[in-house]
Amino acid sequence: MSGVRATADRAGTRRAPGRFRPRRPWRLAAEAGALLIAAAVAFPLYWMVLSAFKPAGEVQSTRPLPWTLDPSLDAFRRVFQQQDFGRYFLNSLFVAGVVVVVSALIAFLAATAVTRFRFRFRTTLLVMFLVAQMVPVEALTIPLFFLLRDVGTAVPGIGLNTLGALILPHLAFSLPFAIWMLRGFVRAVPAAVEEAAAIDGASRARFLWQILFPLVFPGLVATSVFSFISTWNDFLFAKSFIISATENSTLPMALLVFFKPDENDWGGIMAASTVMTIPVLVFFVLVQRRLVSGLGGAVKD
């Protein structure tokens, strides 16, 4: 009986509610460091939004304050009153949407091919994907300019001054990363799943789209986020390839209106940047669950 009572006492001690357990010092230090890093990353975003709501006098003040007692929407009015701002927004949305959908589709098929099949130059092809990621975008801008100029004379719609001139380069730069990342998700699906589907009479196309595609969909979401952000925030290609057709400009080009020779309109710049950030935040909110599971799967692989 004494042994049973002692065991019960120990169990009760383990289950005692409200008992304080001090955290380890290294964990507290890690949490404090994470909070500092998060604050450092979030502070520029906070300052951007704050400057967008500040009156012009406070924005141009030599002693800026990290708050405002007189918020104003004048900067946002100047942004939305800008000519063709809505068209620039739709152009950016169209280019980013096409790049996300097409790159996800091609990357899924390519990742399946290099993972499930054995063919000549397979390793060489994968190494070329890595090499393509190492080349700076700025080094390829001028060759891409001449390439799009020559291609545009033969194939209308994808040359300079067209939205195709923005879609094709972003596809080329987003595919290597997407293919490499999706390889891990495709490889994580056991070959026994495909064999079981074949025994049940499923064709290879049916296995590809009805079984494999849903399993690797979190990885597609994760790669789509990176494709969307890089395309949405692009300024270099939009400035280099859209020369005279301003109706095909994208949203980052609208910021140039607020840069003036005599004095920059920093309130308008911050307001336009805030408006540009909203679609990215909305996209993150819509795919956050899939994104977390996708990145977790990528790390696990």
C-alpha cells in the first residue's frame, strides 16, 4: 500500500497544475534574438506605412518622429489620381498571375520527369538549373533586351514594349528554383503509390494529375509565392523592356512619377509602395497554410 501511495503521490506531483518551470537561458536568448530580428525586419514596413499617412510637412521634416498625431490620406489621393494607375495595377496582376500558373505547371512536369525517369544528360540538366540560378539578373538584362528585340520582329506579342517581354524572362528565372524545390516533393512520394495506381488500372496521366499533383500541391504553393513576389516587385525588366508603350507598364513604374528633379514626393512614394504591398499580403494570407506545410516538406526532404 505504501508503494501504491508513493506512486500516486509522484503522479499527482507530475500533474500538479500551475507549477512554474523556469525556461532555459539559451531558449530565452533565442526568443529574444528572434524578437529583435523580427522588429528589425518589420520596422521598415512600419516606417513606410507611417510615412504614407503623415502630412507632407512631417514627411519632409528634418526631425522625423516614429508616430503622427495628424494622419492624412492626401498621399493616397495623389496615388489613385495618377493617370493609368489602375491599368498598371492590372498589368502587374496579369503578368504575375501568368508567371505563377505557367511556371507551376512546367515545374511540376519537369520535376516529375527528372525524378521519375532516367535519361541521358539528366544530371547535366540539373546542374544547368543550378548554374542558371547563379548568374545575376543584371548581367543578363542587356542580352535579353537584344533577344526580345529580335524575337519580337518574328513573333508579335512577345517582343519589346509588350507584356510578353516581362512574362518570358520571369518564367526563365523562376523555373530553375521551382524545379529544384519540387524534386524533393516528387521524390517523397513512394514508388509503391504509382505501382498501386497502375494495378488498379490508372493510367500514367491519371496518376500524374489525380494522385501525384495533390500530394505535391503544398510545394507548388511554396514555389508560387517566390515567383509571385519576384514578378510583382520587378522594376529592372519593366524599365528595360517597356520603352515607349507606357500602357503596358507595370505597377513599380508608377513610382517614377513621384521622383521629380526638384524634390521627390516621398509621401506619394510611400503610399504607392504601401498599395503595392497589399496584394502580396493578401496572397500570403490566402496560401499561408499551404506555404508552411510546403516549406516544412522541403526542409524535411
